[in-house]
Amino acid sequence: MSTLNDIIEVHICMGTAGVASGGHEVMEAFEQEFKKEGVPVVLKERNCKVKATGCRGLCARDVLVDIHLPGMEPITYEHVTPEMVPTIVQEHIGNGQVVEKWAAKKDYYDFYKLQKRYVLKNCGKVDPEDIDDYIAHGGYEAIKKVIREMTPEQVIEEVKKSGLRGRGGGGFPTGVKWGFCRASKGDLKYLICNADEGDPGAFMDRSVIEGNPHVVIEGMLIAAYAIGCKEGYIYCRAEYPLAIKRVKKAIKIAEERGFLGKNILGTNFEFHLHLKEGAGAFVCGEETALIASIEGERGMPRSRPPFPAVRGLWGKPTNVNNVETFANLPLIILDGADFYASMGTEKSKGTKIFALSGKVKSTGLVEVPMGITVRQLIFDVGGGIPKKRKFKAVQLGGPSGGCLPESLLDTPIDYDSLIAAGAMMGSGGVVVMDETNCMVNVAQFFLTFTQRESCGKCIPCRIGTKTMLDVLNRITSGQGREGDIENLLDLAQDIKTASLCGLGQTAPNPVITTIRYFRHEYEAHIRDKKCPARECAPLIEFVVADDRCKKCGICFKACPVGAITWEKGKVAYIDKSKCVKCRECIVNCPFNAID
Amino acid sequence: MVTVKIDGIEVQVESNVTILEAAEKAGVHIPILCHDKILKPFGACRVCLVEVKNNPKLMTACTTPVADGMEITTTNEKLAKIRKTLIELLLINHPLDCPVCDKGGECTLQDLTYEFGVSQIRFDPKPNDTPVDHTNPFIERDIDRCVLCGRCVRICDEVVNIQAISFQNRGTDTVIGTAFNQPWNCEFCGQCMSVCPVGSLNNRVYLFKNRPWNLEKTETVCGFCSCGCTILVDHEDNEVYRIKEEYDLGVNKGLLCVKGRFGFESFNSVKREKNPKIKTGEEYKIISNEEAYKVAADKLTEIKNKYGKDAVAFIVSPRITNEEAFIVQKFAREVIGTNYIFSSESADCLPEGTYADVEASDDITVLNIDLTEANPILGLFVRMTARKNEGGLRVFYPKYTALKRVASEFYTGKPSELISLMESFVKAIEGENNGCSEAAAKVRNAQKPVIIFNPYSKGDVTLAKRIKKAVPAAKLIPAKLKNNSQGIVDMGCSAGVLPGLKKTEIPSLEELVAKDKIKGFVIIGENIAVNPSYYRVVDSIQKSEFVLVTDPYFTETAKISTLYIPVASFVEKNGSFTNLEGRVQRIQKAVDKQVVSDAKVIKEIALLMGASLPDDVGAIENMIKQEVELYKDVDFNGGLVRYPYIIDDLVNTVSSFVGNGKYELFKGSLRFHSGTYTSWSPDLTKVYNDIMLEISEEDSKELNVNENDMLAVEIDGILKKFKVSIDKYMPKGVVSLPANYKGAEAVFSKGEYLRVNLVKHER
């Protein structure tokens, strides 16, 4: 049942994906529609409120619109365009008749079945730019409880008891980390929220900040109280302009309402929060490089020890946590550590937000309890592989992580199991691959990224990743040599051991795991000069296999340069002199008939 | 103290040292590349990775602090493999330049390649071919050889505090460069070059001339200024090829300046004379040394007999050694019998503070000097301390200097206003409540205040002494100019001073010359013809009966002499200097240029006049120890002289202005020059060899002059034109000329501060 009384609410997804899909236009269309002549009569004089909300999760179906009629279940419409709005208003809101053809189907709701939208529970419900909406949904109750009923030590104990581990990828027990910083001497301590989220394909933190920025602020307040920090920074990457806009607005209004600044809630507790924008460097997601960046220095990591908890920002004790980690805190305080610890596994408590992308039907933001298997995540939540293709591998943890092949699909998702399997939780990026993905190409993709983002300070990462990339480039262009695989593995080990920071220490992981599970692909590239997945253009012959071609003509239509000749009922033929190796034919062929 | 075990060897160290430092104490070698003793640990190269028991990660020895009971392994198979890979990776991009690279033979990359046994590269070499950068007149930059250890960036940041270069771009595109790739325009101190472990930053004066294994190293003390830096002279076959440094030698911690590093060709100068010259008519005729000594002895005896012993005057340069100065004054006082010994130095301002005092200070005041030009190494210690203390540096100077970047207070303005301000400052320290009370309170409350002042301005000396009287804990450091400015005074070669700083009264040189009392002059090394202090007497001196000049070069003063004898520069003789700290340090002969030392000249002339004076440095040192009380117990290998610091009743001298023109003129500096040796260095003069009149931007607009136009300075009957240089930090109505170079003697002879007029010149 809709829990809203008497007011009709139209919730429109206005996360970046929603906006990109036309969320603003849809919102305008609704507002216009409600103002039009004669419409209030249709609506029987009820109040209609159009509300922008955060990410609902199934970004692939944007623009998503929820209609909340009092006394009825909320109905979700997918792929809404401004043209559809008048019909929805007339029939659904006016007459109470759901427009079935546009409403979300079973697969939409299946998407949510295994999820536990706990941290994200208000994301998609609350207007991120309206602090009162956040308060109406229980916002800022946790910090009130903390300040009025708990001591800082009690807060740290509660967080320790909850078993919360850092959600940025490190997985370090948060309560323990806070304890180090609290124990450091000094009056001035800093709290930093790492919102740099540089992993390609990761948008968990973005969605939380865009959808519910106040939960992050509240989480930081709880941490600041527990550790004793007076000053805080949210370091948000500049490539998230919407998140930055919303955080700035949230900080300002929180200050006005007395949740930030001096004498918070009328007590001695003070916390001043500042926003610092990143400048396009993945390495600044590493905590010491992030600290250097805030100081105005070049974003290069620094040796540890000394650890930031002892000597961090401007030499003062500093605690750095991820956005999602902070977002968990108000819930832990309000629901209690015991309840929180009841979710998840023995060593990995709570839930984790993942960004599902790649060859999976339902791409978007999901939140699942720790402990569900990778198979469940991809097939039950994600809906499985589209276009009737076969699952090949899944990359977990972005460019720092590793891939898992089919044989390891039943690995439970928790910090330790994934590491044991050779991958890692990372920040939550999940990229699914099917049989048309070349694993050498996958490794090359991630290594290109880390190599480009290397800060250049230490020899193993700066030169080592480039050297590994050069070898991979040779392999994917048909110039692989005997001994390349051994050299790659050997160099990878040295880079992992010797690098200064996490970027270098984990950059070789995609290469190591793809060689471990897909060595035959590497060997095919090197020895046979062939790419079995047909992704590496220099190794593809672009010849139609007569025996597999079903004469459907799809490739003929897909080719942008007209290099394919085909007639109905005949096998297609590719003219190599015209072919530009764009692979559109291969990508579109449903029968894998082109070699 | 904590105990740690390194490779099984137990060693006790302070609790805040790094593994690398502990290993040094234990005698265990850990290879390094990006680390340097004078810099903060960086941890970039990973070469020093070691294993620490119970720690799954390898730790960099240079950054990791020790803990009690730590057990460290510095070499094993795993570490050896990693080190090999690191060098292999560096060699992939490193050009195969060893045969033509100056660093060959002393290159850290070569050494590590050899030490780690890197004998093959498994990956494709990819060196770049970037053109070599020659925009810097002294330092060649070959960016392809750079290994990105960051030492150059860090020393320019942490020590020199100029931040002229930094990392640009990211990852494999990283290069070391200047802001916006502008041509290098810094102090050219060469600190970056001295710490570069490979041949990426090279000394252009030394470039391609020799190989390190051919060179002999002689440790000695630099003679370009009063800092007293220990240098290593690299020479072969009596040619000086290079000047280098070392952190553990002397007091300068391996820091040198542009003069020391790049000015050494002045010693090899082909313009140096090898034979004495005697004036015959308008020409100079070459004679032998023996003939020259005879001429000198004869003429001096003649003058003494004819006019009396006080008819000979001595002018001594502060560049000669203690031993030479002692022998010169002995010759003057005992052989000639006169006390008329003059120099540009005075006994009024004695050294008290040392570089260690600067490093330990929590409040430094620099009164009215362009410290980083006058005494670069003292300037560096000041900058490092100010940076470490994040402040505690107060500077008074008419315009902003390099110290601006680290100073917490910098007072500029017209000289007349500045002098009043300094007066207020000192009055506030003495207890008066005025606008400077806040700053004065800092000095009074500081634990270890240091005051650095200009000892050549009587007004400034008075200010410094007044501060000392009010704050006895303050240490005074007079910024003396020349390498033995203090030593010659101690030896008794300053007007009215007997050896050991005993006082005596003599008339001034001007008085004596005006009354035509002096018939013969012995000028040891001082280039009086271009020194403002002697401007008024030069003409008269030129006309005297006999002028003997000794100097390594045939200077302007040599050109007015009757007899010129070429002598050794500081790299060609033994002896000792006393620097601005009051520290006595020995110099060693490195090369022989077939000229004699001043001591020998004096000895020979004395011998011909019937007196026996030694020229052997050891013998003279013994004499000094016996006859100069002040030096009796001083260790000549770096010991400090304990000067009697008594501030008696101060005669309140205030700096005065001469003239009534519109612009205030003060004594500035010409970059990279100290005016004597440096003028003979083709490399230093290539960059700056012409003095410029520095004026403000507003004045240049008012006068409608541009850079390099000519402007004439008019003061009290003197009209001299100079090239204009526009300085954006110069206050309006203020101009300056360098006092440490030739060309402005006529102007500066008028006084310390001048009010001049500027006249436009058509040319």
C-alpha cells in the first residue's frame, strides 16, 4: 500500500542515468500536464506532487516513474517519454487505470527479489535536494541518538560489533580503523569521505550521493563524533557534476539547519564539512594521494607508515572512509549492531551495493546481502546473459580485481571468499562477459586504464605496467612471442610486490587471473595468431563460415561501409578490400558465423 | 633508544630513525636510488625494499621508522629478484649513452646495474630521442636519461625553496620541467645537478671535457665568498675540471652555489699572467720573479730611507689566507716598520653565530642584505630553517628577494623608510611600545633568536649591536663578503687593528693620501681601482713613486701599478681561511699554475731587505698560534674562534643619505657575481657581465624607458650612464646598482645611500 496520505506523488528518477534518459523533460511534462485546463477536474481535486528522486537501480529501464496513489500499491512505468505522460495522467491518475503496456513487468520486480535495498532504501524515495523529505523519512535521527545517548567510545564499540568493513575495497574493519585515529594525540583531527570512485563501470557512490546526499553527511557526523574530528572533507571526483551540485546544496542546508558547523543540536559538538573536487586522477582515490591532493600537492601516494590515522592531512590524524561505508552508519545506529550483523556472513556483515554492467540483462545498481553467490547475482538479480549467449567470466573489483570463470560462479560474495578465489570485492564494480569477449582484450582494457592512471612515482608501476601493456598490445595485434606469458606472470609478481600503492599492487591482477583461467586464449593469440572470441581485429580474418551462415542478412545490414554482399537465401560474403575491421558484422551475427 | 636486528647484527638506535639509518650504523649496505641525506624520504624508487619479520609487505628502508625488536633482512633471493627487475625496467627506457655521457664512471644507475647483476632485458627497449635542453646556461638537461627519482625536484623544493622544477604529466608521460615549460631561469645554484644520480643534469662548464677516473680530488675550502664551503676540486695535469661537494665534509652539507660550481674556469683562465710585469714608460715589460723581488726590495728600501718608515702603506685584500695576512702585516710592521695597513674590512662586527645556530633557531631576522646573493649557503640554511619552522623569518630589504618565499614577515620600501622602520624595530626590542612591538616581542620571546646583518654599514652594525644588548640570547651573524674577511682582520690587516684584534690608532687612508704622506703602496690582491671605498684615492695612488700589486689576474689595479707580480688563487696554495662563522678551515693546494703565493713574494722581498720571514704554511701557523692570542687554541681544521663579544657603549650611528635627487639609490647585487674571481669566469660573465641600474616598473613608465635603454645617474657632480633593468619588486622612487661588481665605483664613492637624479640618454 502506498504509505503516503492523500497526496498523489509522481516519483521520477533523476540520477545521472535518469537525467541522461530525459528525466527533466518527463518531469516538466508531468508538471505541465497537471497545470493544463480541465485536468484538476479529471484528478477529482486531489493534490498532485511531482518529485525528483534518486536512482532506483534498474538504470537500463530509465526514465523510471513511480505513481503513488493513496491507498494503492505504487506502480512503476519504464522507459517513460514526455509523449507518454498525458496518457498516464489521464488513465492512471485520473481514472485509476494502470496503463499496462507501459508498466513494469515481472522481470522488473524479479530484479528486486533477491536484493536487500537497505542502505539504498531511501534512494529513489527521497528528493535528494529536500532536507525535509530526508528528515520525514527518518533522516538525522541517528546523529540525534548518538549525540544525546552515546559516548564516542560507545559509538566505536557499536560499529565494531556490527562488523562493518570498509566498502571502498579494502574491507578493513571500520570500527577498528576509527579506534586508531581516536587514539592518536592531538586536538585537530580530520575526517575524509572518499568519493573519488574512479573504477570504470562503478557508480555506486555516485548514486548514493546523487540520490541521498544527506545520509552520507549524517554518516560523517557519526564518525566525526566517535573519532573526535572537527573538520571534514568530501573529496568528490569532478566528473560527477550532479553529485557535486547536490552535495554542495546538502551541506549548505544542513549548516543552515544546525546539523553542521558549531554547536550541533545545541551541544559542544562541532563539525565543519567542506567539499573538495578531484581533477581527473584515478590515483587520487588512494588515501594518501587523496590527502596530498587536498593539501594542494601533486596527487602522488606517500609511504606508510606513518599511517593517516597518525599523520594524515596536513600532518594531523586523519580517518578516510568510503561513501558507502558512511551511508551504512545511520542504519547501524538506528537498527542496532545486532540487527546489522544478522545480515551477511560470519566475517562479512551487512549488504553491499554493486554496479552491474556488461553482458547482463538488467544493468544497474543493486544491493544484496553479503553471502549470496556470484551466480545468483548475475542470473537471478541480473537476469542472466542477453541474446541467448553463454556466460564466460565476470570481472569483480574493477581494474584492481580479478575475473572468475564459470567454474567459480558459486563463490559466495564476501571479502574473504572472493580473495581466496583470486578476485576481490573491490568497490563493487561487476562486469559480466560472454563468449564474444576476448579475455586477453579484457586484460588489455583494464591494464590500459591503470597504466594511463599511474601517477608515475614508483618504478614498478610506472614502467612495469607500461611494459606489460606493450606485451599485451603485441599479443592482441598478432605479434606475440613464445615466452610472453611467462614474462608477463613474472613481471606481474614483481610489480605487485614492489609497488608503492594499491594502484600498482593490483594493476596486474586482471592479467594474472585471465591467464590463470583462460591461458588457452593467450596461447591461441600467440601461437596460432587467432582470437577465439573474435574481438581482436588484427587477428580476425573476416571470412564468413559457409557451414554456419544461416543466410539471415543481418550482417549485410549492419556493415557501415557496404563491404558485405548478400542475397536472400545466399551465404554472405565479405569483401576484404572494403572491410574496415569494425566488427559490426561479428557483433550482430546471432550465429557466430564469421571467423 | 631501541634495539633492532639487521641481517643478524644487533644495533641500538634512537627511536625515530629509519631502517636505512639504522643499517648505516650497523655497517650494513642497503642500495638506494631516490634517497638523499639532505632530503626527506620519498620512497619512490623501491630499490631499498627490505623484509621485516612478521610483516607480509616489503618495506622501504628509507621511509620506515624502526621499532624495538624489529628484525630486518636486507638481502635474499626475493629482494635480489625485485632489485634486478627494477633496474631492468629503468634500462628499458634509458638511452644507451654511456660512452658519451659525462656521468659514466660515477653513475648510480651503472653502479646498481652492476651491483644487482642485471645482464639481460626481457622486454623491447624503447628509449626516446628528445633534443637536449640547453636553455640553462650552466646545467644541461637530457630528459631521456632521467629516472624520475625526484631528487632534483625535492632539493629545489625542500632546500632551496624556489620550486623552479616539478613533475609534469602522469605515469610514463611524466617529465621534470619548469612551469609552463618556460626556459630555466632560477638561481642556477646547481643543487639539482649535484643530486642527480644519472647523467640527466650535467655541468655545462665541465661537459665532455674529462672522465671521472682521470681526475684527482683535492678537498679544500671555496674562496668565492665568506661562507666557507668545503669543496672537492677535481683536477688533472694542473687544470681544474670541476668542483664537487659532499654532504659529510665541512659545514655546508654538500650545498654550493653557482659561483663555486660553475665559476672555476677563472682559475684556468688563459688571461692569467705567468710573469711579473714592470711599468716602463707607458708599457709593461715582462721580467722574472727574481728581478721583480729585487725591484720591490730596492724601491721599498729607497722610500723608507728617503721618507721614513711611515711612507709605505699596505692595502690587503680579504681574499688572502690567514698565513699570508699574518706574514704581510709582520713584513709591514717589522721590516718596513709601519702600522699603515688598510683593507675594506673592519673589526667592528665579529662573528658569533654558526650555521648550526641558524638551523636550531626559532626566529631569524635578516637586516638589510640580499642574503641569498651575498652568502648563498647561509641563505640556504636560513631558508631550510624557515621552511621547517613554517615561519620565524623576518626580512628587511628595499625589495623582495628570494627569501620572500619562506619569510613570514618581509618589510620592503624606500631605503629611508626602511631605515626608520628598522630603527623602530630595534627600539621596540629595547622596550618601546610602537608599531613594531609585535615583531619585537617575537624576538624577545624566542628561544634562540638569530640576527643576520650587513657588517659593512655602520648604521646596520649599530642596530645589530643594540639588539644584542637588549636580547643577550640573540646570536649575531655578520654577513661578511669575502672568503677571509674575518681572518685578515684577526691577523691585524685592518685599519687600526693589531693581530688578535688589539686596537691602535692610525689616520685614515684618505687623510694620508691627501697629505701626500704615502710614497709607496703595496697592494696585496685588492682591486682598488673598481672598489668604491678607494675611489677617492686611486688617482693619487697611481701617481705615487712605487705601487706593487700582487693579484692572480692583471686587474684594473694592476694597470695602475709600477710593478705587478702574478700570484696564486685559492686552489693553488695551502693555508687557512676564517669564514663568517669565525671558523678556521684549511685549504689545500690542488693545482699548480706556475705562479707563487703571496707569502712567497713577501718572504723573498723581506729576505732581500735583510729579514727572515717564513713562507711555509706550517711554520707561519706556529707563529700565529704563538703571537695571536685569539688563535692559540683554535683547531685549524674547522675550529671556531671565540671572539670577545663585548658590547660597550654604543655610538649611535645611523645610515646617512648623500645628495638631494629624486630617487633613492641603494647597494644591490649583480646576480652570480662577487666581483673578483667571478669576473674572470667566462661562464659567469657570459650570463651577467654588465651592471644594470634596476628601476621600478612605475618609474620606467614615467621616464619612458624600456629594458636595456640607457639612463644616467647624477649625483654630486658625477654623471654616469647605465643600462636599465626593470625589476617588478622595486618600490617606486627607488633604484639600485650592484656594489659587488665594477662600474659603479664613482657613484658609490659618494656614500652608502644616495639621493640621485636620473637623466635620460639618447643612444
